[in-house]
Amino acid sequence: MNPLPGYTLITPSDLHWRPSNLMKIPNADFLERTGSENLGARLWRLPPGSANTLHKHVRSEEFFFVLEGTGRMRVGDETLTVPKHGGVLVGPEPLRQVFNDTAEDVLWLIVGAPEELEFLKGSKSAVDLSKFYPVDPKQLPKELAGKTWPPAG
């Protein structure tokens, strides 16, 4: 992987917020414009009653950091509560999912490295999504039983 020469300043006005593909969670990719092949970093704003995908990685470690609110996540069979300004480092293998069973939005910064080779621009590796989603990625944790997410439409 090629290291980035120099530096790139990213300001809030540079961020492009969009709903995620599967779960429709508002997110902004910090590093999409930098061309970094080594590191991914994204903000995720989880509304009450929502969850991100249940997933794992092939190579990437992920660091989950709560910027606002009280974070909730499952890692394997464990449910964790992460206070504001607290974090969790998860290796590639365990299934993980951030979710929000509180009444307030929760803002996460999720940083991963190294980038999964299959997702790099120009990669010749075929993407096998079953490596990242070995189970239904849209399943909700037990804490959101009876809720429906993502929203229809």
C-alpha cells in the first residue's frame, strides 16, 4: 500500500453526508477525497431505534469512538455500552454492530485499517460480500426487538 505524501486537511464543509446503502444510516466518509489506501474513517449518526450492519472484516481492525451520546454495540455475543469519548477496538474476525436503543442521536467516529484490498479503487480482487456479511447484515440486536429498521422508502 502506498503511503499518502504530505497531509490533507479535511474541514466539516468538505464532508458529504449520505444514507448508507443497506441500513440508511447518515454517514460521512472523512478520507474518501484523500486517496488513502491505508486507513478508513467515517462519521456515523445513528438515530434512536436504528442499527448499522452486522458485519466483520477480512483484514481491517476497527476503532469505534463515541463523539456524542451513549454508544451501544454488540461484538460477538456481548453487548457493550460505550460512554461519550469512550472507544472500542475490534479485530477483523468478530461480528460487530453499532445500534441505538436510546432516545437521543449517537455520533460515532469509526476508523479502520488497513483498508480492505477488495474495496480499493482499481482493485482486481473480486468482492466476496459473504466474507463481510456471513449472516443477515440487516438483523437487529435483541435490544431493538419489535423495532423496524431501516425505514421503508
